[in-house]
Amino acid sequence: MPTLYVTVPPEASAALARTLVEERLAACVNRLPCTSTYRWEGDVVEDEEEILLVKTTDEQYEAVVARLVEEHPYDVPCIERFDETDLLDEFGAWVTDSTSAE
């Protein structure tokens, strides 16, 4: 079961997280504040961002990525996939149920 690591500006994180859950693309999105240091257009930049940890399924993965790319305010969004191989069965069932059509 995949978890996506996504960084977003704080002002966009709540709406993006809510969209993913409301559209049943994600079962849950955790939002964590962070400070990012990175190179952009030749400069070293420091920005306050939020990390989104997006819990989804293999079946919804492509749709989640497409929606993130569509709604994300950055030209080059950070979207990384981590595959959970050791997952509590009940949690996996909840993620599957929460991302299935009603």
C-alpha cells in the first residue's frame, strides 16, 4: 500500500488534503510543518512548507498523482512514493474501504 510524501506551501495544504480525502483518493492525509532548503533557479532557497503524508491504495495511486499534479501550486511538485510492506491488517482494510467508491 503506498504512502505519498508531498511538500506544499502551508496556504495550500488544507485544501489539497481535504480534496484528496473527499474524492476518496486518499483515506487520510497527515500534515506536518517543515522548513525546506533547496536550490531553485540557481539560488538556494529556504521556505516554510508542509509535508503531506497521503495514505492510498495501489488502485488509486495514479489518480492521486494526477490530482496532485493538477491542483499543486508548484511548477515541479515533490511527490514521492513509499510502499508499505509491513502494515497492520486492520489499517490496510480501513485504507482500502476509505478509498473505495460508496
